[in-house]
Amino acid sequence: MNLGRITWIFCFCLTALARAEEELSPELVARTPPLAPEEERLKLRLPPGFEVQLVAAEPDIQKPMNLAFDERGRLWATGSVEYPFGAKEGETPRDSIKIFEDQDGDGRADKVTVFADGLNIPIGLLPLHDGAIVYSIPPRTKDPGKLYRLIDTDGDSRADERRELYGDFAHADTHGMINGLRAALDGWIGHPHELRERFPHAPGRLPRGAVHPRPGESLRTRFR
């Protein structure tokens, strides 16, 4: 081992120790109790001319990771109780997709509908005229995820059918999965895929037959 490598390792260790000490520093941990949503809103600092409205808060939503609007102006959100670890095999996933509607024009959602539940970290969402396209993973968190077509057959804003559209999409960490679904004018659906190789699988453990995107790669899918 040469001197340069030893120096680099030593500096890395010092940085790691300093970071650990900083993370454990009590001065960086809030000593106050959590604020109510409206109290949090009032503490936001905004440029002149800007306004923040409280649309939804717990218990109506948990860890929202994808937001989208449909053709009726309703807000769709993926909510996750499981994130970041995912439901274990044999457990029923507790994540959901909800639709928020402001019916009196005050900026606050006064109607909340559970469009679909029993999902596992659904971080990809694209509302359609009769449902949505959603990305979710199976209860075995390391297994590849899939794109699903969730269909509302009777117009009550609840998914009645679930169809597997495309998969499998490999991932090595729940932070790096299919997300940000966007429909293009040419009929393709774009979806980025993040960070897979930052936490690589051991050799030979990548799921066979699955799509293995490179870090930060954007994909597109077309359904006929």
C-alpha cells in the first residue's frame, strides 16, 4: 500500500468520524415537540407575492412521494407507510394512492378518496381518464417492481381491476426505482430510474430477465 493510498484512507476516516459526531450532536436535534400542520405553514419564509396553502396533512396522507393532477383538476398522491424498507414477505402492504378534491375553492382538500391500497412503495403514478398507471414492488422488497394498470370500471374513483403492464424492473434500493411517470404527445410514457448501481447486487444476484437500467437513466414505455 503506497503513501498516497494511506493518506486518502486516513482522511476518509477522519471525515467519517467528524460526520458521525456531527450527526450525534444534540445541538442539531430539535428539542421542541412537532408542530401542527398550520403552525408549520406559518413558519415558512416566502418571497414577496408568494403564498402557501395547506392542502392535506396526516392522517389523510403519509409520506407523499408522487403528486399528479388528472383531467378534472384533482390531486393524486402516493402515500407510503412502508417506505423506505417495504412490507416483508407474508405481510400485507399498507401503502395507497389517494385522490384529493377541493370542493369549496378554499385551497384545502375536503374530499379524500382511496383510489387503491395494498401497494408497496408506489412511487410511480400517472392518472388516466379511467384509472392510473402505477409502479409498485412486491412484498419481497428486493424483487423487481412492475408497472400496473389500475382501472376504475364504474366511475366511483376507486380501482376495481389491477393488470400487470410491464416488468420486471430491477432495483437495489427503494430510493432508486421507477418514478415520475410522464405521458408524451407521441404516446410514450417516460419514467426515470435512479441509483441502481450505487448499491449493486452481488455478482449473479441480479434477477434474470429483468430490466437493469444504469444510474440516472430515463426510460420510456409504450403500451399498445
